[in-house]
Amino acid sequence: MRLTAVVYSTHIGNAFRQVWKVQQKRKILEYGVKEKLEAKGLQVVDAVDFLNLKRPVPSILPKLKSQPDEKLIDDFLLPKSLKKDHTHPDWHDEPGHVYHDHCWLLTGLHEAQHISKTFVSNNLPDRITSFKSKLPEEVHKQVQQAILNAHVLDALQVKLPKDIDIKRPGWNYPRVYGLPRWRRNVQLISKMFHTADSTLAGQNIDATQQQFTSQIMIRALLTLEGRPSVFEARQNTLVFGKKPLQPYLDGEVKAEQLSKPLPDIYPLNRTISLHGKNIYRMEHKFPVRQGAPFDRLTMGVFYINKPFIKTSGTQLEARLLLHAFTVAAAHAQQLYGKDVKDLPEPVTINCMQTDSRNFYFACFQLHSLDLDSSKATSNLFWIEDAQPMFTKCDYVDNQPVLEGYNPQVLETLMALYKSQMAAAV
Amino acid sequence: MMQQLLNSFSRLCVTNNCLTFSQCMSVKFPTLSLTINTQPQLQQIRCINKLGYLTETGWRNIGNKWLVKFPEEYTVKKLPLMKLAGRDPTTGKKVYGGLGGGHKKKYRWVDNVRSGPKEGPPSVEKILRLQYDPCRSSKIALVAAGDRVRYILASSTMKVGDLISTSGHIPRNAIRPKEGDAHPLGALPVGTEVCCVEKFVGEGASIAVVAGSRALLVRKVGERCILQLPSKQELSLKQECMATVGHLSNEDHNTKHIGSPNRLRWLGFRPRSGLWHRKDGRHGRKIRPLPPIKVLDSRKSDKVIELPLTIKTFF
């Protein structure tokens, strides 16, 4: 029981407050007065609009006499972000489809096949497998050291995102400082290619025939379902050579592959994951000018830099397919013009995707950019199963440890790289 | 610090509907231009303030437990949620006791309207995945068709990859119902177990939306369907009201033992105290006859504009 003093007199304020809780909600009933007045020709205006309380209040901060309209000091202490409405400089009234690095297709590879009209095979082409060969131990040791350097021995320490275990929702893991994924990716890939170059130099193949670009935005403009579509790829390293790659399949065999039907995604539309957006930039982007010494795209390496992505099914394979398609399409548009539909010569590229641990290798052959054609498939894609580079690379009892190194990854990369060199020669 | 500054000035927002007392003051005593304008777009999601509930549209108070701002268009993205702990967001007073704390949650906007074409083939949707929802006891299903992706309440027999259909057609003879499909009550045979039933046509499911619950279609009288609710009470609804065949997922929700007082705290319930006599007073078992059947026609729509005056009292 409460031991406060009993109050005998009523507090009027309490009563008032309780009554006000109900009375403060003034109900405005519609009697049709506005219509009757307007019928008589009298203008009816909302009182608040009349008071114009939302008018911009003039700034009391100092202004230059010569430029009275310019603000010397901005009113806001925080920078203003562009609003995502019609005032945005890239606003278009007609919604268009945008595919970018962080788009994840709902059903995975089947959807990607429908978007890009591609037939998918589950092995790399025979020409690539013919280049596969065992590499000497020293090369593998170099790469293992490179893995340790990239994952564990790098000096950069950044606060990583919180570690979450879905089965223990409230549990707070100690916050980890470590290497961000983008750094691991870049370091590892550059070292792998460096090792590949030096091995090839030992076999008397000129490694300078292939040149690299890094982290440049590639943009291809196409039409999908009659709407303008923008395909963007940003997190990549591209490899250019002097001569293009020869197509992997041609003639009758190709026609036979393309006649097979695509897997069904009923009742979904193929554009379900590429939502209609009003803000997009219709500007074709490709890093290397036509006519430059190394202007033929031969390989694309794509990075997955976002940590803790929840992917299911074939979403990662779909990402690789659409990124390869983007890059090949941008290259084809540069070679044959912006409006090209069926390419006179197919554009063939090798591609690779990594999150610094799992590697996806694939080859893509682009024949047509007509995504709305009546043909089911026009392009070809060969993809291998995901290969982990290692099972564990971490500090164990303060010692850097690498376990479960997979030599297949480097051998596949060498095979792809050699095939590009062969084309160059 | 900037956050606090913005928070303190966030009360000074004006709309067509109401004038706050503090705004009246600032009109009399003009202050620096920092105070007047609304927060930039980036800030709105981070500092949800209760008074924004009155001044902007899209806010919804869910049972004095959560406050969620719904965007204009339906989205599958998780919405930030503010816990109210049983308090009314306008007055700040406690309405329900025993609520407070608990794990942070994000709100999944579940579409509880299942409307299908009245003629022709039914609309078909594919179930992409079944998910846990912290804001409700039943599971939710991510469902897609055409260009539209949405969450719906999952019935018990739904599996990933299934195709579920929705039809608005009421045929002469009752159809053979398939679990997971949605039909108007008039199309279903008497004795069907249904869930996610609409009270008023086109409004969205409100009956039997809790884990494992089901309503029973008891009889049909002309153009009305009599439904036995989970509480055994009977309700007369129009035959065009949509219902999903089957019962809701997560049936053993109420048989799961909480296990510890900590777990109850994580769920957002504050410690309870008080004597509980199992068979006395309000806790005892009641045996009463059922009330008469309630007949629901269409929701009365009062076109009344409410102008809330939030002027603080001087007491």
C-alpha cells in the first residue's frame, strides 16, 4: 500500500486534463458549406495556407553585396543529400530497369538466363580444360604465402561489421578488427596474376600481352521489356589484350545448344528483381578507348566486397553471369555501335568471381544484345562449380595458419590465362 | 551532439492539421534558421520521434506496442520499429502494463489482402521462402508473381516452390478446396477449415491470423456465410469475403515452454507479480451460452476530419 498522504480536495487541473484528452480532438463535420459557397462564386481557402506558415524564412547570415543571392555560409551544418524525387538530376519520368553490383536475383541463375537469353553449361569448354596442367610446388607455395599476406599478414586494421549468429539472436560477439573484404580481394587477385605472369614467363610466353584495369565503372545501355535498362558493374578488374578471344563454340554445335529450352520461372517475370526505377543515368561507360594498343576485352574479374551476404541457391552464379553480360555488352556496344542487336562477330570473354575465399570460373560468349527478341537463347555461358581456395586462414594461438589449400583454383586460373595468351600470339 | 540538437528541434514541425505550442512561441520570438526546417531525409529513419506520429502520414500504432512508419508504396524491405512499451504515443501515458524492453525488432510489412480475379483463371503465385517474423506468432511466406513480391501469412501446408492460387469467383456449386489457396467464402463447401478471413470485403484478413488458428465454415444462409470463430462464437459474413483454406503455420506455438524469466524479458514482457488463484474470480472457468450471431455488413465510414489540438495545459 502506498504511504502517501490522502488528498481530500479534487485537483481541477486533473479533471481538466482528462476532459481535454477527449475534447482536444475537434471533429470537423462536413455540412457541404464549401460547395455551397463556391457555387455562389466565393473563394474558400484553408486558414493555414492563408497564414503561409511554411514560407521560407530569410536567412540572417551575412550576404555579399555583389552577389546577394549567393549564400556565403550555408544554413545547414549537415550536407544536404539529393532527394530521390523529380528534383534529382538523373530523374526520368519513364521507369527503367537498373542492374548493379548489389542486385541479387530472387530465384538465381534461371532468372539471369531469362534476362540475358543465355544457355548455361555446367563445365568449362574443352579448350580451357586442354590448357590445364599441374604446376610446380614452388608456385603453389608462393600463392599460399600470398593468401596469408592478403588475409592475415596485412597491416590494415578496420572495424569489421558485427558478427551475427542467427541461432543466437541477442548474443554480442566481441567486435573484430581486421581486413576489409575489398582489400583481401584486390591483394589476393593481384598476387595470383603476378604469380601466373612469372610462371608463364618461365615458359617463354610474353605476359605483357595482357594489361589490367582496376575498379572502374562499366555501364551498358540496353532495352529490356521495352524499357530502357542500365547494366552497371563497378567492383571489377578487367584484362585487355591486343586480339580478341576466339569463340568457344561455333556453327552447328552452337545452334544445337541454343535450340534447347530455358528453365521455367513461372509465374515470375524475368524483371522481378530489377525493379523499375526513375533515377538512372543513360551514359555508356567503358574504360578503354577503341584504337588503344590493348583494346580487346579478354577477361573480367568480379569482386564480392559486401560482407555477410545471405545468398541462397544459385544467386552467386547469376551475379557472375549478369556481370559478364554487362561487361561484354558494353564492349560490344563500343565496337559495333550503341544500337547493335545481333553482333557480326561474337564477343568472348573469360570471367572469374571471388569473395577472397570462394572462386567461380566461367566463360561467356555474347552473340546478341536483343533482349526482347522472340528467340529463347542467343548467348552461351560455361560455369564450373564454386571452388574454395582454402578451408581456414586465420590466427590460431596468435600464429597465422592456412589450412586446406586447394591447388585446383590456381590451375584453373592459369588455364584461362593461357588461353588468352594463345589468342594473343 | 548534432543528433540531440535535431531531436530537440524536431518538435517544431508544422502541418496543415495542427499547431504546436512551441511553434506559437517561435512565431512570436523568431529564432535562428536552424530551428525551423524539417530534418533531412537521412535523419528520419534514425531518430523516430513520437510526435512525428501526429504530424506526418504513414505512421501506425500497433497495439500500443510498436510504432512503425509505413512508406507510400508496399515494400518487402524491413521497416524500422519503435517500441512503445504499452504507452499511448500521443499522451505518453501507460495503457497496458507488463510491456517493455525486449530484443530489437524490424517490422515486415505483411500484405493481408488476397484478391483474385472474379472471372477467368485464378491468379497464381510462387512461394519463394518461408520466414520467421518477430512481430507475429505465425510464419510468413515470401511470395512472387509477375513483377510483384510480397509477404503473406503462411498456412501450415505451404512449402517452398509451391504454387498457390487466388480466385474471386463464386460458382454455383462449391469447389473442392486445396490448402493454401484463397477463395471467397461463398465458393467453399460447408465444413471447410479456413484462416485469414476478411471481416469486410476487400479490407484484408483479420480473423484467424494467429499461429495455428482456424475458423470453420458452419453453414450458408442465402448470400451470407456463417463462420465459427476460434473462440467458438459465430459470425455472419458476406459471401464475397476472402478466406485462405487451411490453418495457419506454427501450430505448436502455444505449447512451447518459455523456459525462463529471461526469455520472457527478451520477448518484451516485464516481470509480473500478483497472486493468481487458478479457480477464483476472473481466472476461473466460465460456462456460459454463446452470444447471438453477429452480422457484419460493411464498415461504417464516417467522413469526419479530426483536428488534434496539442496545446499543453497550463496545469
